[in-house]
Amino acid sequence: MVQTTTASMAEMRQLPPALLNPPDELPTVAGGWAERSWTIGGKMLSLILPARPDALLDDADVIAAHEQDGYMPYWAYLWPASIPMAEAILKQPWPRDTPVLEVGAGVGFVGLAAALAGYHTTITDYDATAVELTLFNARRMGLSQVVGAVLDWRQPAGPRFPVIIGCEILYEDRNHEMLLEVLRQRLLPGGVAWFGDGGRVRAERFIHLARAAGYKLTFRDEFGHELSAPRAGKYQLLELQRPV
């Protein structure tokens, strides 16, 4: 069963039932898989994603991983800032075929939107299942310019990109320095990073650290209008420009 939704936050909370015949290519997850579709910026995103993300919290493997390394299955949720950020990406006139790196991809919503916009997108996440799922959805959508890799922010070395994107990844203070190190190693001089944020209070600390590191910051609302300052409790897009 496919549940087609608009970009409203209320509808994002209406979880569809699990598929009776889930794809053989995907691993079994607690709560099963569901299919949902959105029309964003005139383009259709149709994704297979966890039907009941909360069910993963009771999974024995997840509990063991949490006890060992503080792991949480945040990848399984479609976070509220994903839709307005995907809309912003589809409107952004970067040159076609621009290489884009998504960090903390989760279900890969904004990375797949970047691929739909014509960018060569590399999807990364700490969780291998998240990467596997996003590549599966890319194949379903015929997006051949998407590649994926597991990325631990504690070991961020790799190729550099002119554009890095991430959505709802500023929620924990302990990640801020690691994320800035990711930018230091993976963002080209003069490059830009876009981070979609749901107005989390923790973002203020990251903003302070990014400015201290020399990044020029611009803030935009869900309509693309520039904000005079960051805000709490509402969606905002943080744009970080790296010095040349």
C-alpha cells in the first residue's frame, strides 16, 4: 500500500501500515517496511522506509549496540526538516552534475532530492542499513548517479566535495566538533555546507563553533528568505561558506 502525502508536518506523523510483501533486497527490521510518496518541487519521491521506527528501540541488536557505543536508530525516522530542505535543494541552481556529499543521511530523503535535481550524490551514514536502504530507493527511482558509503564522523577522511548537506544532525553537543572536522576534511575551500534544522536549541552551540572556525553563516526560512539571526522552534536552513 502506498500512502501519498503532501509536505505538511501533520501528515508526516501518519504512518502507513507495513508492507505485506517487503522487498527481498532489504534486511528484516522491527516493525517492517512501508512505502510512502511525496511530491516535492514538482518531483515525486517514492520511498521504502521503516513502518514503525519506534519498534527498533526494542530490538535486541539495537539495545546491545546502545550499551556498547551509545548507538540510537535515529536513521529510521523521517525528521520534520527533511521536506522543506528537500524543497530548497530542488530550487537551488547549482550547476548540474555538481558532486554533493550527504552526511547523516538516515532514510536519505534530502540526498535523493539532490539526485533528482541532477547532482552526483554520495550518501553516507553511520548505520550501514541506512546506506543500503537509500541505495535501494535510488535504484527504484532510476537514480544512477547515487553512490553510498558508511561514514563514521570520528574517522572522516575521504574525497572532498564542493557541497555537503545534512538534515537534523545538530541535536547533540558531542557531535558538533566531529561535524566540523568532517567539514574540514571533506569540504573544498570555497565550498558550501547546507544543514537543515528543526529549530533545535543545540544548534546555537554549533553555530558559535562554526563562526569561530572561520565559516560565514547565512540562515534561511522554509520559503528561502534570509533570516537576520538563527531561530529556535522553527525550521531553518544553515548555510556555511568555507573560506578559500
